[in-house]
Amino acid sequence: MSAFNAIGEEREIDRDEYTPGVEPQPTWCPGCGDFGVLKSLKQALPEAGKTPEEVLTVTGIGCSGKLNSYLDTYGFHTIHGRSLPVARAAKLANPELEVIAAGGDGDGYGIGGNHFIHTARENHDITYIVFNNEIFGLTKGQTSPTSPKGHKSKTQPSGSAKTPLRPLSTSLNAGASYIARTAAVNPNQAKEIIKEAIEHDGFAHVDFLTQCPTWNKDARQYVPYVDVQESDDYDFDVNDRAEAAEMMRETEDVLNEGTVLTGRYYVEDDRPSYSQEKHAVGEMPDQPLAERYFDDDAEWERSYDLLERHT
Amino acid sequence: MAEDLNWAVGGEAGDGIDSTGKIFAQALARAGRHVFTSKDFASRIRGGYTAYKIRTSVEEVQSVVDRLDILVALTQRTIDENLDELHDGSAIIYDGERSWEAEIPDEMTAVDVPLKSLAEDAGGAIMRNIVALGAACEITGFDVEYLDEALEKRFGGKGSQIVENNKEAARLGQEYVAENYDLEHLGYSVETTDNDYVLLNGNEAIGMGAIAAGCRFYAGYPITPATSIMEYLTGRIEDYGGHVVQAEDELSAINMALGGARAGARAMTATSGAGIDLMTETFGLVATSETPLVIADVQRSGPSTGMPTKQEQGDLNMALYGGHGEVPRFVITPTSITECFWKTVEAFNLAEKYQTPVFLVSDLAMSVTEQTFPPEAFDMDDVEIDRGKLVDDDEVDEWLDAQGHFRAHAVTDDGVSPRAIPGTVDGAHMSTGLEHDELGRRTEDQDERVQQVDKRYRKVETAQEEENWDYREFGDEDADNLIISWGSNEGALVEALDYLKEDGIDVRVISVPYIFPRPDLSEEIEAADDVIVVECNATGQFADLIEHDVLTRVKRINKYTGVRFKADELAEQITEQLSAEVPA
């Protein structure tokens, strides 16, 4: 039995519980793709049986960082690029929490890129949603790691010289065990994918295409989109790393040509998480780290035997 | 002054210098002698001079001295590097069968022992250092049997045959010297006592303090000389239900520690040098989100990569001021190895009681020095845990606003707000590095901004009133000469008192373990004729603070609403201030 009474609570959960009493109306621009992420989370979390108080959402900096201001869970708005270390540590400290990290493409693929790679490599059991709008929105339209080559902005007036980062391929190479791409313009698919990501045991990475109508002037609205699972044009096995890699590469290539491919790209169900690996070798205790000594009456262990090792 | 013996083993990195020295130190501690060790080492794995030095006495020893009585030299460089410390009565143990021709000054006693050959007789050349330990035992009249337990501890895991071979190697070295040399005229003897001592270094004391204080989550990234805290915890903290994470960099390490703390575990990170620079990014978030976190900085020589294996106390300003904006924090600097333990315990309690970052600033010298203490110096029964205003599911309701929202940053008289851990019904709230209101929702409202800044600094004021920020004092309380120090210089200063006394100089020593908040020393300074501040850095960072503390007080006008000064407003405030009293 958990010391934290919200955990494992079995009851009917109303979607509205996730709408905070203060600041219920997001301040994102009209038409912003970020609304799509918020909506899909509000739908997916109750469907996954999670109550707001057993969920911790950890965000970075950017328009996306406001997500947990509009979602009534335990929320922690961190600093630029660092949501993943905070999120995965919270999950390690209390594995019974549902931990969701979120941030933009600059936050996750740029300044926080190293954490993204290592969180995927270690397969931490959390969900990571990247609001990918191919631009820096909150700072008013500068080039981001996923901006297409040649994309012009105030910081790259002659057009970006860089080929965009490949989020899905990077994720696969790094070691994520659930990788999907969805789009704000496809709410049904988005909800299903977010739910699958939450339910997945291991690092679930969702590259969420969120159109920025304000700063990405030549912005695609990511329509029409194609669901690679539903389309007859694509046939690959999401459990097959090589086929997934090929499908991801094509998806990333054609996005900049105007074809929006979405869906599940890679699913590896049996790969142990960091926590499971450590538990198997006796380095992760059964009882959540955070629960030890939570109660007032908890008897703190007196570490006498520590001293004996120094005699 | 302590009747001491100074012993060292030196050679190239990779020669097993460290473990050889540690075995001898453990044997001496076992024999009821006090030990204080130091290391000469470089930042490399193989090659280069390295030495492990032991000062030992039946009385407490707290410092190194510039004298070496017995040296086990595996290389000529070991002799050359220590010529200043060697003296006419020094004995140098070396292996005359080795390829290098030992050049030993005539006035010293050269003790040629076929270390390698004797080690081979005992079962393998690898044990040559143990042969040398046996030889050292004979020169000092230290019973070779005292080595046995230390050898069992060191090699027990490799099987009883290895242990027996090592014991034999030590005896062969001892017997060889007994048969071939008569060194009684050197006058070395090693008295033993029935006292039981524990032997540990500053980083081990910090690690032990962390576990004793209930730290259950540690995240770090390897860096000299902080790594041994992480290595100490790994393999031990698990026995108490904790876990150690090796992160991909220091940015991640401090943010992981922060994540663990937010989820409810007592958490810490430790680093040094450039690592603390990277971690600086997160200081402000820890403070504004009011998350308890212990950040240990084991200082080394900077700036940049500096001298990674050398001593310095150069990070004081960084610990006090690091980070943009104004970051409320506590800065604690343990002054001895026992204090490394107790101040770590205190750091965890302060962090949780006041929900702030606590900097535990140690240094390289303390981190590598092994010292003996009576076990009572670390009495676990004296460890107390205070988790502050952590609220459980019953208490959480006392802190809801009229609409039922948890007031995670409630403005209170003492500045401390309730803390609800994720997973608690009714406790859900936002927390952020943005300025926020009582509920943790971002705000740029001038009144709310000022309320939250004031509340965070009120925690420091409360702590100033309620906690102990005293200094430690040594020497002559009434002396006209006042020496002020912080951190690890305390031991050397205390022993320096003996030397000064011989010359008829009386001094009062004030050793300060708290830098922020810190004790007010103005009366002590006023009472003294001469005031000297001792610290291991070039610019006198603590001296600057001491001078600052006794300077003329000025009146202040401050504004932190997020709006700049306006002319009419300034004129009004200046007028107001001109007729106000100068603050104490």
C-alpha cells in the first residue's frame, strides 16, 4: 500500500477533473497546435485510468512549457532543456507515479538533446511529448533544430544551412522503446497514441506536430496527413527495428516536401527499463525511494553498520 | 606537540601506492594509534609520481607536517620529490635489485631490501609493496601482526591463499631487515594502545552522513575529487532503500536530484570544479520552486580545469553568489572530517525545513585525507531528522484555498510553506521557475512578486533566528591576535597553536563552518589588535566577507517588482531614507 493516497485510487474519472479551476483558458494563439496536445492528454489520461493526483507532468521552456498550467495534475515547470532529467528521476523516486515530460523541439532536440538521447538509451519508464512546430515560437520565430534547410528567419535571414534533426531516427538509434508521430490536426489518432505511450512500459517518445500559425509563416498546417498504419501505401512491422528505421527515414524526408506521415513507428515491449535493470541486480529497492520515511512515525534507520566498515 | 612518526610510500601511479598506504594506515589505527594521511597525486592513471603519506601518533593528529622519517621509495623520483622533508635520521627503503640506481644522500639511512625477490618467494612479485610494509614494521618496532587484519580486509575477497601469501610477504620483509640491518640507533618506535578507532576521509564522512540523514537518492557525474562520495554511496545506500544514478552530465545530475526531491526522497548531488559551473543553471529553480536539495561542492584548484588533483578553497563566491538573479540559499563549510558527517546531516535538515538549496562546501584536502576518530565521534543516536512542513493526506486540507487549491507557496509568517508530495489527494499544484503566486501559477503582478521574494528571504531570516550558526573556537580566548578561518584549515591551525606557543605567541582561532548565514564577528574583531583571515585561495574571498561585515552600514533602497526606478518615486524614497535610522 502506497503512503500516497492518490496512487492506485480506483474510481470513475471525469475529463473535467483535469481542467484547473484557475487559469482554465490557455493563452496559446488561436489555431495553435498546442491545444491538440492538451486535449489529447485530457482524453487519454482518464481512459488510461489515471487520476490527476497520481500524475506528474514536467515541462521545459517555450509555449509548450505552459502545458501543465492548463492541466490539473502535479506540475513542475523546469528550465530550458532539463525536463527529462527531472521527470525520469521523479519516476525513479516513485515508480507508482505516472510521469509525463513535455517540451518543444528546441527544448528537447536542441538544448536538451543530450538528455533526450540518454533518457531514450536508458529506457526510463516515462512518456515524452515533443511539441514539434519546427520553429522557436515563444521567442518569436527563430530557427529551431527541426526547421527545414533553407528556412528563413530573423536569425537565419539567408536561410538555414542545416539539415533538420531527425527526431524519430534519433530516438530509435538512442534506444527509445515506443516511438510515434502524431499531429494536432488529427485528434483521434493523437489521443490513441498518447494513451498507448502512457501505457507503454519504457521510454515512449511522441513527436507531436503542432502547427504554429503565428511564427511559422510558411507553416504547413500538417494537412493532409496520412496514418501509416491505415494507409495501404505503407507496410512495415513496428516491432522490426530495420523496417521501422526505413519508415522513419522516409517520413522525415517527405515532411519537408509537404507529405505528413504519422502513426506508430517502433514498439519494443519486452525491453527492460533502467529501473527494472537496476532492480534485477539489487540496486533498486522494492519500496519506492520516496515512500521510505514518509510517515511521521517512521523509524529512521540508525546506520551503525556503516561505521563498522571503517574499523 | 604530538610525538609523531611520518611515513610514506611513493612510486608511479599504477604501482598500488594508495592501497599499500591504506593498509599501513588501517594497521596503525587497529593498533590504537591516531593517523592522518595525505596524498601527492596527479591526474593520470599510469606513470607520474604519486605518494601516500601517514602521520601517526598516540595523540590526535590533525595536520601534515614537513617531515618524513621513513620512506618506501619505488622510484628515484619519490626520493627527489621528498628531499625537503627527509632529514638526517630518515630511513629509505628501496629495492637495490631493481634497474634504477638509488641516489640517497649519505646522511640518511638506505635500507636496501630485495622487495621483488622476496615477494616472489611469498608467491608473486605483485606483493613487493607488502614486503616493504614488513620492512617498515621492523624499522619502527611495529609488530608485523598488526598488518594481518588490514591484509585480510584488503584481500579477503580474493581468497585465503592470497591473504596468506601477503602475510608471508610482510614477514619476509620484516625478517630481512631484522637479519641484515641494525637500525635501533634511529630511535623509531611505535607505541600501541587499546583504543579502537575508525579511519575515514572527508568524502566517506559526507557519504555516511547522507545515508544517516536519510538521503535516498543521489545523482552525480564523475569528477575529481567529488567522485568518491558517489562511489561510497554506491553499494551502501541500497541497503537502506536508496539509489545512486550516474547521469550523463552535471546538468542532468542536479536536475535528477531535483526530480527525486520533488517526488519526496531526500536527495543530493556532489561535484567539483567545472561541474559546479554547469549546476549553477539550476540553483535558481531549486530556490524558486522551494525544493529541498543538498549540493556538495568538493573544491579543487581552478579556474577552468585548473589543477584537478590539488587543493583550493576558491569556490566560496560561487557558492554564495552563483546563479543569475537573487537565490536564497544556505552555505555550510565543514571544518573537519567529523564535521563533514555532522554538517551533511544538518544540511539535509536545513534543506527540508526551509525548502531551499543547501551548499555543502568541502575541499580536496579533506576529501583525500584519512583520519582516525573514536567511533563515538559519529554517534548515530545523535542523528535527528526533521522533514519540516511536509504534509500528508490528513494535513493537506489545512492548506487549501477557498476553491480547494493547494497553496504550495503559501505566504506564511516564517516564510515556510507546506510541501505536498505528488501522489497525495488534494495536494496537486504547479511549481515553476517563473515567479508565481501562492498556488504556483506564474505571475508578473508586482504585489505577488514582492510577496514571494520576501517570503523566500523570510525563510533565511527565520533560520537565522532559529538555527545554530556559531563558530568553533580554539587557542586563547583572551589573546590579542585573532585568526579566522573557514573549511578544512582548522586542523592545521589548531596544531599551529602549539608551534606559536613555543615562541610565546598567543592567538585566538575562530573556525567558521557557516558562510551564509554566518556568525557576526564584529565584537570579536573589535576586541582584537590583529586579525588574520586564513584561506586556501589567492584573493581572500572570506576575508572580503569579514571586511564587508564590519564596514560602515549604509541605508538601502531596493526595488524588485519587475519595474525599473521612476524619478518621482526615487525622490520620495530618498527623502524618506534620509530621515531614517541606519540599520544595525
